[in-house]
Amino acid sequence: MTAGKAVLRRERWMRWLKFNAVGLAGFAVQIGALRFFSLTLGWHYLLATALAVEAAIVHNFLWHQRFTWKDDARAGWRSSMQRFLEFNLSCGVLSLSGNLLLMRWLVGAIGLPQFLASLISVTACSVANFMVSDRFIFSGGRRASAGLNPVKGV
């Protein structure tokens, strides 16, 4: 393995650890919001799940931009808003649809408790979200500054 590949592998591993740290905090946001919407307000668990997932998506995007992928060289309000839209349309849709489908199955059909079902749902969506985020959403600045094409991944 060349030194360059070793550095890239180490960077990706560190980014994966940061991604999961942010995701763990986002999970706490999601569970707190889920409990608030479902237990405090008495909303249906699917509506509560959708709103809780969106709260976690916003939380995670802000932390990923400032912490996980802080080396993304694209700066400015427009660039951040574009990334937020991309994040919501990719990871957000993946998380929301994945969580709703899994929650419907795990809580509605199987009867698992909401917390356990949410833990399973979030874990199931996490790997796909990392890959989409790393390769498409937050890679533009690093790849552009290196003269690489972020869309083609080269």
C-alpha cells in the first residue's frame, strides 16, 4: 500500500469515527424529540418519528459541516445551503424513509418498543448515510481543491 493510500484510509477511518460521534449525538436528539412528540404531545408514532428524524438531520448536518467534514473547502452561505439541500434530499430522504418503514414494521407489525425500534432503524441507515455524505455531499471542496471531479468520484 502506498503512503498516499494509507493516509486516505486513515482519514476515512477518522471521518467514520467523527461521523458516528455526530450520529450518536443526533440519535439523542432524535430520541428526545420522539419522546417529546409521542409521549408529551401524544402524536402518532409515525408522525413523531418523521419530525424527530428531521430534527436529527438538521443537527447532524450542522455538526458534519463544522466537525466531520470541516476540510470541505467550499465556503459561504450559498454553498452551505446547497449542501444542506443535498443532505436533506439524499441522507434525509434515506433516513426518513428508512426510519418510517422500519418503525412501521418493528413497532406496528412486530410490536417492539419505540426506543429499541428507533435504535435498530438508525443503525440500519447509518452506513448508507456515511457513504453518500462522504462521496457526494461533503467531498466537493476536497476533491475540487485537488483537481478531482466530485460527481464522478475520481
